Amino acid sequence: MRIQEHPILGEPQKGRLIQFTHDGNAMQGFEGEPIAVALRAAGVMAHRHTKKYDKPRGIFCAIGRCTDCVMVVDGKPNVRTCITSLEEGMTVETQYGVTAKKPEVESEKESKKEGTV
Ligand code: FES
């Protein structure tokens, strides 16, 4: 959902509709809008998971100050998606700690050690 008309700012200026991927899924957004806005419009709320407790985080300040919206963009971690413009063909991935790879839980590690996976 996007704001269609703002009482003070009027109708928002949109770029052209472009393609990007989020965690491997094809998505669309408007060129030049913040990545976080395109994700929110598509219903994506969790941008990263905390390293210690694996808690999901998303847009909080929306002005580039809190780092809750950081994601891995085109392979680069810690990109603040609320202030980074969307570009054609971007690869946007959920960030786990400081990588795009979800950490193994202890039971998965044990299974690998035992050779059951
Ligand atoms: S939401 Fe706070 S830095 Fe992006």
C-alpha cells in the first residue's frame, strides 16, 4: 500500500516500474523510491534478524538513523534500505547478523555432526 495523495505534498512523483528480487523472489517497485518502501508495499515487514536472539527487525525511524532496516543489497551487508534508492535488477536479501545466510540452529548442527542430514 502506498500513499496515493498527501494533503500537503500532493500526488507523489513515481519513477518507472522496475524489477528487483527479494530473497530470490521477483518483485516490482518504482525506480528511485527507497527499497524499504517497495518492500513495505509488497507486504515485507522483516528486513533483518538480530544476531544474538534472531529477532526480526524492520522499518523503525525511516530516516537512516537506527539501522533496523539494514539488508544485504547486491551482496553488500548493512545497507540502510529506508534511505537507499531502488534500482533495476537489485538483489535484496534479508540480513542475519551481518550476512544474508540464515545461521544454523543447534539441532541442525547436531544432525550434521551425526550425519543424519
Ligand atoms: S529504519 Fe532506521 S535506519 Fe532505516
